[in-house]
Amino acid sequence: MDQPNHFVTASYQPTGINRYDGNPFIEALPPILSVAQAGNSIKGKVEFHPSDRLADPKSRMHMVVSLLEDYFQPLSQHVQLQEKIDMMLRMGYVGRNLSDGSLNRKLQEGYELIKSGGDVTANFAVEKTTARSMSLVGISGSGKTSSLERVLETYPQVIYHEEKNFFQVTYLKIECPSNGDLESLCLNFFSAVDNVLGTDYERRYAKQRLSVPKMLALMRQTANNRAIGILVIDEIQRLSQVRSGGKEQMLEFFVELVNTVGIPIVLVGTPKARPIFELELQSGRRSAGLGSIYWETIPQYVYKESGRIKNPNWIRFTDNLWRYQWLKHGDDPLTDEIRECWYDLSQGVLDIVLKLFVLAQLRSIANKKERVTVGILKSVYKQELKPVHPMLQALRSGDADKIKEYSDMRVVDLDRWIIQLGAEILDDAQKQEERLFGGNQEALRLYNVILQIEDSFEEQIVANLVERIFKEHPDHSIHEMIPILVNWYKSKELPQKQENVVTKVKVKEKDWLDLDVHDLRYQYAYCKEEGLSLVERLENNGGMFDLDSWAAGY
């Protein structure tokens, strides 16, 4: 076998827990994290500087879209998931120690199981497994898969134990096949091992047309031979009840999978997979340790003894995300009105919350309003998020059957909408640049070159100097013009500013939406556009003097 492409060499550190110490597989893992360390380990890293809000529209478009990949804000449920995965991983290695011979016993058991044709009733002693398993159930976009991936990425996937010449695979993630076939699911396991280690298990076993019990036995042997710490099976709702022989047979398969393979297993799926686990609870068959965790969306409110209050998790999540705006008015406060609209449109589905925010920023750049408003959010929801309207309507209804029916829906056209909005931004930026110099491409080229020389150069001043140099030195080449123009800028050969002179500038009504949100002209224009009453809005925001209350005091 060739060496894997990506691996780390083991460095051992005692854990301070007797059950774990002396086991190379556990001592080579990263140390057990505190709650604060766990949160920081999975938190996304967003490159953001307020000065970027002054960048050109094309650059800001790329910065906004980067949120889709870089932004991840851990909540309490994410930290709890990290703790459970860490515990499952370490406990799963307790019975498989490379130093005390327990791994060899596991391999021997696996060998005898394969020789018996996968018959788990074969008459040989079976070492007690320390594997623990669970399932994550939640609608598409709730963050269950991305959260799990973030947690798994805190561990090196392949660790090389130099002294034993042994490669340990800490985790393996596979997806159920789209055809819903159990045999294909088993082959996906071998394909995933091949991708990580460079082996050829899938090719060897696919052509043999093995039965499912035989494949499970081979999966067990491979899992122990490669010291796989935890197995994640995503999209379990794809498994077909028809192909698998009904719900009972599907449950038997999962129970068999955990008991036979003998490593911790996490099953991930949408509410369409819940009948399998509900059946498991009804029948009392808990030998596999399967327990369902419903990965819920963020609720807008929580209930305490004192009554209903705003959910701190929702407030904290939106406050943090709101900071990452690359709009000229990106420092506008997040009002209760916007927050409530944001929740109503997204229903707390984290994937929708983020995508709605990203698309709203792109729309704001494209239409030059440069701020996220209730109107912008509603417009994006109506046009760009149309594919997930049925799922969000089901969540608003609270009907479990409807939620289950639409739980697989995704924002499949997101890339198309981003490209479309990006094209609008690029087209507008190009027209704006062409208007600067009457279509003079040489002047436009000089303008862009000068702006790249110094970040501090102001665009309008550079534009004025470019026009001047083409008037005074029309016969110069671009290369000759560059040092002259830079010297003009740096030597302050610019129109002198008049000091201590206050100039009143009249803002046209069509530009009132570009004013500060606290300006009454902005409030008037906003209410006019949204069809709201200015008086009622000012009263609700405390902007109207309460004459009646004042008069009552006399």
C-alpha cells in the first residue's frame, strides 16, 4: 500500500484518565478540550476590515460571498455535539489497543466472522465492544452535517504510528447512495477508505457480489485493521424501505451494523428517517445504543418561568453575523424590525439565515442602496429563495407531517442567483468606469493602475488628475504619465480646500434612502417605499414626543 497523501506522525500525550492512558490510538489524539476551547476550535474565520466597505463593488461582491464558506458561529448545541463525538471516539478505542494485544483479538474475531460467512451466531468468544452510536435528525439546512464536519475536522484524519508502522484513521464519512441500496452503502464504505488511504478495497469486493452480512463482516475487519475511530453515515433517509425489505429490516441492518462492525457510528438524516428510530424505541431494541438527537432550528423565543423571552442564541447569532457587512451603510444598527423579519423569512434555519443575508448584501450593492432593509430581505426571499418556500411554510405551520414531507428541500439555485447578481454588479461597475472618461480606454487603464499603487489614493482625486494629464500631456505614453501623476498627487498639487466654511448641500429626495437611518428624511423615504405610516413608525421607535403623558403631569 502506498502512503496516504495526508497524514500526521503520532505524538503521544497522557490524558490523565486511567482508562485511556497507555493506548497509543487515544494518546495520539488532540487533548480533551474545555468548553471555550471546543467553541473556538470549530468557529469560522472571516477576514473583515471596516475599510473594505469602501472597496469597489466587484471586490466587495467576492468578500460578501466568502461568508458562505468562512462563517460559522458555534452555539451551545455545537459544543455539546463536539463533546459527544469526542467521548464516542475515545471510548471506541478503549477495546482496541495497539500495545496490549486487544487490537489483535479484534482482528481475530473479525477473521473468524468472515470465515463463518458473516454469521454472528458463530460459536466463538466475542470481546465486548465499547462502541457507542447515535443519530442526528434535522431538516436540510439546519446545520447538522456542516456542524458535524466542523467537529471532525478538529482531528487529523490519518495518524501514522512510526514505531508500529501503522496508519490510524480517526474518522470516516460516507453518504447513503441515491438508489437506497444497502449493498451500495457497504461499497461506499470501502470507497471512502480507498480515498483516504489509497487502497483498493472497493475494486476487490465489488466484483465478488458479496451478500450484505458478508460485507458487514469485511467492514468490521477493515475498520479494525485501519483503526477507524468513528464512522459517519449521512443522508440515511435515502435508504429505500422497498429495497431494504421494510422498516424492520432497515432497523435490523443498523443494529447489525453497529454490533458487527464494532466502532462508534453516527447516522445523519432528515425527518424522513425518523420512522426507523421511532420503531427502535417502540420495540425496546436498544442493544446498538441508538439514540436520536433532533437537530432543531434556532427558535425565536424560549419559555422560562417568567414567560416568553427572546432566545439569547438567536440574538447572539444575528448580532455577530450582522457585523460582516461590506456595504457603505454597513454600520447601520440591527433593529428589532429587521431581526423579526429575518426570522420570519428564514424560520431559524441556519443555512437560510446565512444565504438570505449574503443575497441581501449582493442585492443592495446591485441596486446601489448599500444597506440591508426589511424590503431588501423580502425581495430576496420572494425571488431568490422561491425553491424553499414550501419547506419554510411547513415550518411556520408547525405541522410535523408537512415538515417531514418538505424536509429535504435545498436552495439548489443559489449559485445561479449569485452569478446573476454578480453580473449586475459587474455590468454596473463597468458602465460607471466607462462614464468616467467618456469611453477613453487608455484613461481608464491609467486610472486603475494608479489606484493599485497606493491604497490611500482617493478615487475622485485620481479621476480628476487623469483628466488633467490627458489634457496637458496627450502625447505621453501610459508609462510616462504614471510617475507624473503620482508626483502630482503626492506633492499636493490639488485644489486647496477652504477651511472653516460650512457648505449646505441639498440632498435630492431620490437620494434620501442613502442618508443615515436616524435622519428624518431617510425615515420618510423608507416608510414611503415600504407603504408604512411615518407617524406610527416614529411612535413605535420613541421618536415622537408624547404630549398626552407630558400634559398629564400638570
